[in-house]
Amino acid sequence: MAGACLSFNDAASTEALIGFIQDIDSEGNVLSLESSRRISDHWKITLDTYFVLNSSERDALYSLRDDDNIQIERSYYF
């Protein structure tokens, strides 16, 4: 796995977490991205993604090959 966490240290608390997983025994690999940012004093938006980029039948990720995920969340804080 290789990954990076980026915190932009701005007033909106912008953050991103990027990860890449490569299975060394097979061809399977996964890319993930999580990011968030405040859009006002009360609202925050979050993006979470998960993509299976490649997998073979002998790979543990094979059952997830068609299960890519994108989630966008808007949260209100009071």
C-alpha cells in the first residue's frame, strides 16, 4: 500500500487521504480517496471513493470487481 494524507491547513479544514493497494501475489489493485471540506460554519461536505482497478479470478478482490463506490455526504453541525 502507498498512501498520502494532505491537510491544506486552511480555514475550511480541507483534507484528502489517497491510497493505492497492490497485491504482490496477483494482479489486484485498489484506489481509494477520502476528502472533506467545511463549506460554512455549519455545513461540511465529504467525498469517499473506492475503486477496484484490476483483479483476476484467483484474487481475493475478485468478488468486489464490480463494486466500485462513490459516496458524497453533506453534514450539518449546530
